[in-house]
Amino acid sequence: MTKSDAGPVDTRQLEISVIVPVCNESRNMQALLKRLVPVLELCAASFEILFVDDGSTDDTLGLLRAAHAADPRILALSLSRNFGKEIAITAGIDHVRGAATIIMDADLQHPPELIETFVARWREGYKNVFAQRIDPNTYSPLRRLLTQRFYKLFGSVGETRLPEGAGDFRLLDSQAVAALRTMREHARFSKGLYAWIGFKSIGVPFDVEARLHGVSKFSYRKLTHLALDGLMSFSTLPLKVWSYIGLATSLLGLTLASFYLIRTLIFGVDVPGFASLIVSITFFAGIQLLSLGIIGEYIGRIFAEVKRRPLYLIEERVGVDPLAADDPMTRPRSG
Ligand code: UDP
Ligand code: MG
């Protein structure tokens, strides 16, 4: 990496690192940097902005190379394909060097100006400073409703509490970053992980702005997948609930059996009952398949984890050194 007048580069310890996952965000890049860099210059002694190019098919990577050439504080990792935002953030987490790390979206829905407050809270001693949405009107009513339902469900079955309105936009102390590096799960639900690691946390309220250019990359299918990953990574209730349903239905079966036995003893054999038979067979076959399906969902995730594939592959590093550890692709950097 070359030194330049633009700022402190490659010092052993930077003060602030910013991770920005990007997927086809070339149209937002300029505007983002224009707002982000001054904020960082104002509130950080030294900083780096690490873009993680998540398999963009537009000019994003070219713009990142140019941005790095103009300002070496801007760095980029380009993943070999689209791995999804959660994994892109993980790649960033593995490579940042700051005493504190900020994670934010590239579409300016996360106002860079909030970083000042993040840093102030961090200097007060908070290690997990998260932005809390107060104005949810930027997304469609259906997405808002489903999100709300998901958080309610997660609240009742999840084994970790999620703070309301908290997303990826946050500041993490290097201690929290180190904790996240130890978590190598493939089915990632980072909002759950941020809550799981704990540390002294505080929320900073903010209004989500509208996306500057382009449309959201999260279709309802992707969001459903993320929601399932979240529920299944942080709850085993869907697995356990079948023991109770099984117990309840067997008790019901036993009660019915005794009822029919006594009735037959008193009134003799009674042939009709075809309809109720079919109904109960179909109903219980359905329940059994459903429970098998849920077990299958967990087994599928276990399978993905035991294969121990790397979480991501890096195709190009723009100003970012390979990790010192033996596995250059994915090992978290030590210390
Ligand atoms: N993103 C990514 N990989 C993906 C999808 C999204 O890196 O597969 C990035 C995207 O470029 C943006 C951030 O994640 O910087 C948030 O994405 P988006 O705005 O589409 O999500 P939403 O605001 O709808 O939650
Ligand atoms: Mg967005």
C-alpha cells in the first residue's frame, strides 16, 4: 500500500473502520463517499472504509479501484460471487483493523452523520452501539407487517433478545469484532449474533432514509430465507414442540380408543365412521410430514455447517493485505 497525503494509512492500529457491503451500488458510491468521508475526517483520528463487493455485475469494482487510487483510506475486497449481505459483512469483519468498526449500507438509507453519535457513545465506553429505526415508513406496508410479525415471533421463541428496530447499522468495539470473528456459521443472522455477543450496548434512534438509487436487493423470498435462518439459528423450539404435539395427540388417541372400546362393549360393532377415519389419517399424516420437514430444515443447516466450506472466497483485494493466519481466505485475524 502506498502512503499519500490523503491520510494515515496502514498504521498498526486505526481508530475507525467502516464496512460497507455493496452489490451493484455504482450509482450510490459517489454520493455515499461524499457524505461519509467528511464525517469520518471530523470525528476519527484515522480511518479506513472497507467496501466488500458482493459479486456486483455493474461497475462497482471499477469505481472502488479508482476510489482507492484517489484515496488510499478507501479499500475493497471483491468476493468471487454474490454470497449475500450477511456473508459480505463477515468478510469485512475478518479484515478490519480499527479500534472500532462501523457497519452500514451503501444506499444512504443509513445516514453517515449518525456516525458522530456512534463514536461519541463508543468513547463513553459503549462497545455495541446500534442505530434504532424510529420511522419505518420507507418500506412497503407488507414488508413492515411481516418484519413486525417476525420480530414478535423471534421475541417469543428466540433464545436471544433482539432490541427493537436495530439492524446492521452500528458501531462495534474491536472486542466485539473479535467475538464475531470466532463465529463461523454459514446460516448467518447477524442481528442475532450482534445481540448474542452482548457487551455494553446502547441504541441511537434514527430515521431510515429512502434508498438513493436502485431498488432493494431483498426480495420476499430472500427475506423469508433470512427469517428462517434467524429463527433456526436462535431457537430449537420448532424441533422440540413436536414432542408436545405428539404427546397431546397420543393422549387424544388413547382417550378415543377407550371411548370406542367401551361403546363397542355396550352397543356392539358399529361399521360407519369412514369419514372420520379418512379425516384423521390425512390430518395426522400432514402433521407428521410437517414435523419431518422442520427436522429436515435443521438437518439441512447442520449439513451446510459440517461441510466446513469457507464462508466466502476473495477474488481481488484492493489495498487489503491477506490475513496473517494459515488459511488466507477465511481465518479470522488473530489479536
Ligand atoms: N447487499 C449485498 N449483497 C446482497 C444484497 C445487498 O452486499 O446480496 C448490500 C447492498 O449493496 C446494500 C446493503 O447490502 O449496501 C443493503 O441492501 P438493500 O438496500 O438492498 O437492503 P434493504 O435496505 O432493502 O434491507
Ligand atoms: Mg437499502
